[in-house]
Amino acid sequence: DTLWDLAIAEVEKRENRDDDDVKPGEVWEKSILFMGSKNGGKTTIILRCLEREESPKPTLALEYTFGRRARRHNTPKDVAHFWELGGGTSLVELIRIPITSHNIRSFAVVLVLDLSKPDELWTTMESLLQVTRNHVNKILTKLEKTNPEVAAEIKQRMWNDMQRDHPDYALLDPFPIPLVIIGSKYDIFHEFDSEMRKIISKTLRFVSHYYGASLVFTSKSEALLLKARALINHLAFGYDKSKSVSVDPSKPLFIPAGLDSMSQIGPPPASDSDLGKMRASTPLELWKKVFEKTFPPKRFCDLQDTKDPAQDIQYAEYEVDVMRAQKNQELEQYKRNASKSWKEMDFDSD
């Protein structure tokens, strides 16, 4: 084997091992993708988790950083890879870059939702989680053919936070990889009408519980950021999982995965007559209809960040822009040639 072959084998060995099999002196690596509402505070949360005293800057597309922690004195430091998807829902296809078949066993997702914009909340959440889930499921489908043991293990891990004797066990649809949902800008949300806060809180509790996710509300408050940091450190570095729970709608929510229940959350916040008129095929769809009746969503196109950074004059570079224009022309010519070849192709009826 070449040096590169040995290096690749070592990386795959680290990424594919069981968390419980990490031996003293070994380094483990985890990866976390932060995504969610545009300007929702993702960068601030990452910086706080990494204890960096920096001013957050706008995330252009997909950014990467990492953190290191030692579990004990005089031991190698574990590594956590932090990816951040910018642009709200407009660049969601970029999730294919950080989430791969090589790191899927050690990957987790943090979804940051801006509580101060409830009319964007459900659309942002649904779009990002749906695309991510579809991508992960495609990876699992391939693994079932190439490495069925790993695929089976990942599917079993989906249920790790849910006890089999939990009354809601058969009602849930866990996300295929660990998920934390963070409601940001709680300081603004706290000024909302109490009934509005109740609807948003109950809805996010249901969604988190349904997906087997942890839920925490946060803001720039140091105390609230520490709670979010505790959940993220559990995913990134294997720190002990908090067992504390806060479900009071008048206070910031903090509910680790598996510690909520449908009976405590209660029914969707709507009258019996309204619920009877709503046609829904799943509980999730019913909650969506109730939520969007109170907070009509913005059109999806309104949530897209249509501004192309390549056209921003602050990034203008003559040589680069000339080359880009040339490559765009070549791409268009390639598309025309490919389309012509496709149409002329003779397909066998068999």
C-alpha cells in the first residue's frame, strides 16, 4: 500500500468505529452541520461552543472550522468538525459536501430556527430537514448493499434516545442521524403574546419529539448559550448528556432527546371543530396545518437568497471575472452539444 492508501484507511477506521470502542490514547472525530434560518445566529453559537472571542461574520455559502478537546489530562485531543450552511434554505444542496458515506456514522445536525420569525419557521425547518433526510437515506441505501452491518447499526442508533417502553415509541419517526433543534433569539420571542409563544413552543416540542431530537431555546444570554453548548458538546466530544428538562412555555425550553412525551405536549393548539375540518394524513401534517393557520408562511421564493455573491462588486477581480465569463460560455456550449447528442441518440426498444 502507498502512504495515501494507509492514510485513507486510518481516517476511515477512525470515522467508522463505535463511540464506545474508543480506547485510551485514541482520538475520535465527529462532524456537525449547522443549518437553519438566515441570520439566525448559527455562527454565534459555533463560536461560543469553541470558546472563541470573535465577532461573527455573515456566512457566504458553506464554511468549515474545527474544535479540539482532551477528555482527560495528558491524553490526545478529540476533534470535532463544524460545518455551517449559510443562506437559509437557498443553498441546501450543499449538504452533500460534508455528509458522506465515510463519515455518516459520526455525523450530527444542528438546526437553528429564528423564533422571532414564526412565519418563516416551518418552511425553513421542513425544507432543510427534508433535503437532509433524503440525502442521508440515499447514503444508507447504498450502505445496505456495500456494508449492511454499518447501515443496520446507524438505523438502530436512531432509537438510542428512546426507551422501548416509552408510550410514544410506535408514534415517532426518528431522524436518521442525531439532531438538535435550537430556537434562537429567545430575547425577542419572549416579548411575543403569551398565546403565540405557547403555539410556537408546543409545535417545536412536538416536532423535536417526533424526530427524536433535542430542543433548546437560546439567545445571546450567556446562561442560555451554555445550555445549547452542553447539547452540542455531547454530540461533538461525547460529554455527558444533560438530564435536566424545562418545559414551561413561559421560560426557555430545554428538552434532551427522549425526555418528552405526547401526553405532556398535549394536542395541537386548535379547537375540536377546527381540528375536525383539517385533513391530514400524519400527525406532523396536522401540526403543520394548525401552526400555519396562526402563522401563514411566506412564499418559499421569498425565503430564497437570490443575490449572487459572484456579482457583488466588493468581490470583483478582473482576471477572475473574465475567466468566469469564459467558463460560463463553455458550459452553455457544452449543454447545447449534450442536448443535441441526447436527441439524436437511438434507444433500443428492449
